[in-house]
Amino acid sequence: MSQTLGLIGSGMIGSSVARLAVAAGLEVVLSNSRGPETLADLVAELGRRARAATPAEAARAADLVVAAIPLKARDRLPAGALAGKTVLDTSNYYPERDGHVAELDAGELTSSALVQRHLAGARVVKAFNNITPHQLLTLARPTGAPDRNALPIAGDDAEAKAEATRLLDVLGHDAVDIGTLADSWRSEPNTPVYIQPYLGELPAMSVADFLRWTLGSPGIAVPAAQVGRLVEAAVRRPAGEARLPSAG
């Protein structure tokens, strides 16, 4: 298992991944678009296994990198520093936030394939994109636990997916390989495996209220077999119809 995990983007998903990684004994290098000094509080909370850096520094220092940024910021990923690395892409396409992308609206590409095009020298794996940040933490369990949660991954490189699977295992989740980056739409917004199975019945609310509501929910573990069934049941809908997570 890789010993140093780089985080490009240290918002809600990035912070949850960092907390799980530190708890699992990994070294973590955090970064964001605002500068290392803005991460001082998070680094202090995480302790001696964590430090802050620039995105390029985090990429170069890491054995494995998690890119936890909005899709619209993909061009800011340091392609040169990420060359040769496995990069776990957590992004989803939300036109109301990211602006419309014609190739995604037409179904010609998936969002992670778009990230892979920018990171031509890296090996991109779609991961952590279909679960809310708090449930990523609360549903983590040791390997072999009877109530272990599973998450889908997708990618074009077999060894990169194996690395991603090992990382998820260390962080407390099983991985379900759902195919290539072209297949990764099966875990994106508007699909059966996206968010709702990990939360159950959702009351109607705004995006902000929804995110606050998730903090009070322990979540529901979704085993690997169920993830597989949900993924197989997915029907592709226009990506341009995706809306930011809420139950409204």
C-alpha cells in the first residue's frame, strides 16, 4: 500500500479522505487552490502525519493522488507533476456549477475521461464520487466486517484500479470495478448508485440543508453485490440534466 497520499482539493470529500488516511497510518500531503497557509487548522487537527503544500508539491510527494476538486477546475490540476501517477478523480459534472460542456452534454465523454484527457501522462480512476463526505467517514469498517460498505471505481488502467482498490480497503471500504472511464457514467448523478442508497429516504430540502442533514445521518452500508446490481440497472440520461446534491 502506498505510504503517502496526496490531496489536491481539501474541501469536504478531500478532508474526509484525509481523515481516513491518517487514521489508517498513511502520510498525507494536503493542498488546495488558496495556498498551504489556509490549511493550517486542518493540518493541526490531523496531526503529525499531515502537512500542507501546493498542488504540484503534493503531486510530486505522493505515491497516490486524490483529486477532490470541482470539474470546472480540472485544468488547474498540475499535469506535469502528476505524470506517471495514479489519480483518483472524485468529480461529478453539474452544469449549474461547472458550466455546460458540449462533449459531456452529448454523451461523447464522461467527466473522468475529460480529466484523463487533461492528465494525459497520468492514470485516472473514478472514485469517491457517489457518496456524501460524512457517510464516507461513518460507513468505514475494517476489512472483512460483515457490514462493510462498497464504492464503485472505474478506469482504463488495471494496475491503477488495483491501487485504488487497495487504498479503499485501507480506508475502510470495498471497491467494485464497474469498468472503464467510458463506463464511469454508471456511478454519476442520475444513476441508482449515486448518493441515495447510502442515505435512505431523503426529505426535500435545499442543497445547503441537505449537506447539513447528512451530518446527522450515520448512513446505510451498501455491500458490493448491491452496488453491482445498482450499477447494472443504470440507464444513461443526459449529463446536462444533473443537479447539485439535494433531495428537493
